[in-house]
Amino acid sequence: MPDTSQQFDQIISLCRNIFIDKMKDYGPSWRMFRPRSVTDQLFIKAKRIRSIETTGTTLVGDGVEGEFKAIVNYGIIALIQLELGYADTVDIDRSKSLELYDKYVRETKNLLHAKNHDYGEAWRGMRMESFTDMILTKIYRVKSIESNNGQTNVSEGIDANYYDIINYAVFGLIKIYEQNN
């Protein structure tokens, strides 16, 4: 059985490198995103994956792999924004951005380990389309919670959904890399 922890680290390394490269181009301009806008970015990426899966075609650059990587990074940005709130100006530097990125990667990985223990790595038996559907479902849950001003009656909060979104995107990327090897 492949080592999920090691695979997670490899995927995150790829995503983190993209995050770093984007910050070289734009700085941490994502600090301007209000939480609902980050959720919409996740929605756009997940809908594009579903479209590619459904039609089998893409007319612009990145395919499914690139979109899953973007979901990982936007999910981490979403968690950072939940902690800090949005800003009207870029208010943190590259170093602080990476510190926060790494913090939320650790928390996401801890959740992955706990759920993998309890569920026996059931995700390995899932189909690719299910990862997309789970991500979309989690996004709609976040949108509903956002519409309710962050309040839930019995459900997990927004952050729990973001952690799951990141992990499902990582699972999708692991499956892509396993299929390619």
C-alpha cells in the first residue's frame, strides 16, 4: 500500500511551489479576497473540473490536475482568510504568507491522518468524479453557512469543509499521479 503521508507531502510540495511562484508574480494580493470570493474561486475551479470530466475536453490551458492544485491553494487561502479576515491592502509579506500556508497544511494533514485511520483509506476506492462531487458539495455547504452568517445548528463549520476540500483535491491529485505511473 502506498504511503499516503508521503504522497500528501509530495502533492503539497508541488502546490506550495505554485503558491510561491504566484506570490512572486502578484505578492499576497489574495489578502483582498473576502471569504465569499474565495469560496467562489473554489466553486469555479471545481465546476471546471466537472465540465472537463463530463465533456472530456478543455479549450484553455490547465486541465484537471492544474485545477485540483488551485483548489488546494485556494482552500489554504480560505483558511488563512478565516483566521485573519480580509484586508483592504496587502498587509502581510511573503514570509508570513508561507508561515500561515504551512500552518494550515499541517492542520489539514493531521485531519487526513485521523480520517484515514477511522475510514481505512476508503478514498482509495473512490472514483475521480466522486472527489469532484464531494468538493462541490462541500462548497455548497460553505455557501449555505456563509448565507447563514457562519451559523450552523448541528453541522461542522466553514473551516471543516475547507479542510475536507483540500484533502479531496489532494486525493484527486494522488490518483492522477498513480494513474500516470
